[in-house]
Amino acid sequence: MESPTFLHALLPNVPPYVSYSWLAMALLIVPALVMRRNLSLVPSGLQNFMETLSDFFLGLANNSIGHHWGERFFPLIGTLGLYILVSNFFGLIPGFESPTSNINMTASMAIPVFLATHYYGIKVHGIKYFNHFLGPIRSIYALPLMIMMFFIELIGHLVRPVTLSVRLFGNMIAKHIILLVLATLAPFLVPTLILGLGTLVSLIQAYVFVLLTTLYLAGAVEEGH
């Protein structure tokens, strides 16, 4: 049986993935409020680091969705990216737990992405949004093909929140298990190999989640052809 984590020992009645998600939010909100009051035209230190991350997520949104919608979706994409990144890194700190290693937490991010995708799709295109589900050929002669494509697309869209949440959850659990195994087999390599591998996995999984989010949103607001 694993020993309780730091926050679980302090808050035994709160599930660890909830308490560490609160901590992740606090680590993002508090520095943001501090920097907001002390913004400089010549950024340095923490402001420079956060602006670099913001530029990265803004560039990802603009390149995938376009400048108009990319800037509108940037708050969602940037928030998801920073939150997942901080949460993933918690798993590298002894006595801490990564909230993204719990399926409830990953699903709580994947479901809003799913809802936002179809909300903006309908908002932009109206009833014509459902043309995305009918495939490229639309005529009375291709009605059977259109019906088949509709159900294929419908299933594909319904599994998106499942794949988003399970992918992040599964990879973070796998990372935790691999790190424990490596720590047992080669304890002298812990300071370098294990932390390096854990950092790489944390970065990649945060990027994959955000990238898929931008692609889903881009597919919803783009014009069907």
C-alpha cells in the first residue's frame, strides 16, 4: 500500500486528484495576478517565461485554426496547456501526485472540449454544421453513402472525449509505473534518467492534448467543402 501524499496527509477527506488540482490552479492564478500588477515592457524572469509559453500556445492556435478563431480560442487552449503541464510535473516531485493520472480529472477537461467543439460549430454554421457529418458527396443518389458516413462521423465524434481523457490518463499512469520500475532496478540513475524521462512524457502529453483540442475546434469552425 502506498504512503499518503503530502496534501492527502493534510486533507485526508479530499481525494488527492482534487487537492492537487487546487494546488495546480493556485500555482497558475496567484503568479498571474502578481505579474498583472507588475507588468514590464521589457519582460524578465517569470514574466518572460510566461510570455514565451503564451506565445507558443497562441502560435499553435493561430496555425491550426487561423488568426481570427485562434485568438478567440487562445484562453481555452492556453489554460488547458498550462494546467496540464503543471499537473503532469507534480508527478515528478516526491510526495506529490499528478491529478492528470486520474480519469475523473482528464475527463473533466475532455468533456468541455467536446461540448465547446459542437457549440461553436453550430454557432458558426447553424444547421449546416451537420453537413460535416455527411461526407464529401451530397446528393440524392449518394443517400446510402451519406447515411453511412453520418453514423461513422457520429461515432468518431462521440469517442473523442473518451480518447482524449484515456490517452492522457493512461500515459500518466504508465509514466508513474515506469518511473517506479526504473527506480527499483537502477536507483543510481534516478536523478538523471528518471527525471528526464518523466519530464519528456509530461511535456509531450500536454502538447498532444492541446494539439488535438485545436484540431477539433478547427474542424468545427472551418467551412465544409
